[in-house]
Amino acid sequence: MTVLGIENVSKSYGEVHSVQGVSLNLGEGERVALLGHNGAGKTTLMRMVLGLTPLTSGSIQVLGMPPGSRKARAAIGFLPESVAFHGALTGREQLHHFARLKGVKRRVADDLLERVGLTHAMNRKIRTYSKGMRQRVGLAQALLGQPRLALLDEPTSGLDPISRHEFYDIVDDLAKTGTAVLLSSHALTELESRTDRIAIMSKGHLLANDSLSNLRKAARLPIQVRVKATAETADDMAARLGGSRVNGASVALEVQQEGKVSLLGQITGLGDLVKDIDVTPASLEELYRHYSVPKQEGK
């Protein structure tokens, strides 16, 4: 079932075209990373989904409903990039306030504070919270009411590495229950194994929208292979494999996907000369640069 349908959507402010002809659909349980530089149109697109910014053209539907409608709003959980709460309230009081607005029981709010790791601080004033703690309150409010669609704009900002890992565990749990998740982030490395699809925007256009593996195939960026030998055998190995010697005792090679198995067979055939091997496909950061940086004529 399609949870979010964005069809040929554009948004212009006079001569400034913030979003141009974007189409993007999310199904139940899908985790989609929305990538792009500052000003690429990501936040504008999310605001249109929320019904906060009117469309210039195209259409958006949330569970078949127009953005901003009562049913669409009730289905969405939203975490903005910059969260702001009343500093005189405790974390618990603030989330209980949001729970009342959502029609959710207070004990559910308390359970969510525990889920995001704030049980120890729920009765402290929010003005005493660190940025990461305020971000956790924001995530908890986004989860109120078991949303069918979660819009998360830079959700790991201010979180330490352990908290980031815990955050993606929560995203995984959401997806398992059928919630569609649209996640905007600049932290590319952490997204590689925690999302189902990558959508890349630049200057208002959607330039790529596919799984990581399919984006790698389409981009045809070389796979990096590093074979560890010994100082005495590295030159011979480099000559046999057609690579270059690096760091004294290793051989560096590049290969396309279709040649990977053949190359690995060659390496295996070298037997005891090989001490170790690392195979590294194109990273999400490399793919992002490939798709988002304009290509020069003739290249």
C-alpha cells in the first residue's frame, strides 16, 4: 500500500524554483533516505507533505488524503531539524502536552521517553537538557500515536554514536510495524545499511531514487580491492594482477562489478602469497557526489 505519493510536485517563490517536478512514493514499512545539499529542496518537500507549504503544481497524498487534512495530519509523525520546547517544562510534562494534543494516553508518553533513553531525566526541566537530549524528546513526540508516516529531518543531529545506533534501532522497529519513514540527513555513512532506498536531490530536482546496490550498478564506480602480501612478494603480485604497490606490502586494484568474481579468482590462485584481502564497493558518499555534482560536457 502506498503511504506517501508525491507526483510531479513543484514549488516556486517567484523566480526561485525550490522544488521542480519531483515524484517519490513510499510504501508501508519502507525506509527512504532523502539526501541533498543545503537548499536542495528537502525541507520544502517535507513542508509540502505536512501541508505547511502550498504546492505550485503536482499532487501529494498521504494515505490517499491531501496534505494538511485532518486524517493526513493524524497519520504523520514529524521531527524537525531544529526542535524547540518550553524550557520551564520537564521532559515528561512536555511530552504529556503533546500526548493530549494527539489523543494519546500519558503512560504511552512515559513509555516513549523510556524508549528514547530519557527515563532518568524525564522530571528535569528541559532548559537543563543537552542538544542531544532535546532531540530525543523530539523523536519521542514524533512517535506518539503510532504514525503511519514518519518524516525525520536531520534526526541524529546532536546525538552521540551510541544514541545514533539506538535511533536507527527505533527506525527499524517503526518499519517492522508498517510505518513508512522518510529520513533527511547529511550523515551519509550511517545510512548505508539502515535504509531501503536512497533519494538524492539537487537544486530542486530528484536526481536518483533507488536501492544502494542499484545505484552502484548504474553509477559504475569501480570497486576498490586491496590485497596484502609481503614486502618481498608485493611487486610480483602487482605485476601478476595488474595493480599498484601501496604501503610497502599491499597491492591496490580497481574493478567493475562484472569483473569482481574473475579478479577474486585470480587472487585466490596466488595461494599463500595472499595474506589478506579487502573489497570495498563505492560508498554512499561517493555515490552522492557522482549523482549530485553536475557532469562536464563530453564526460
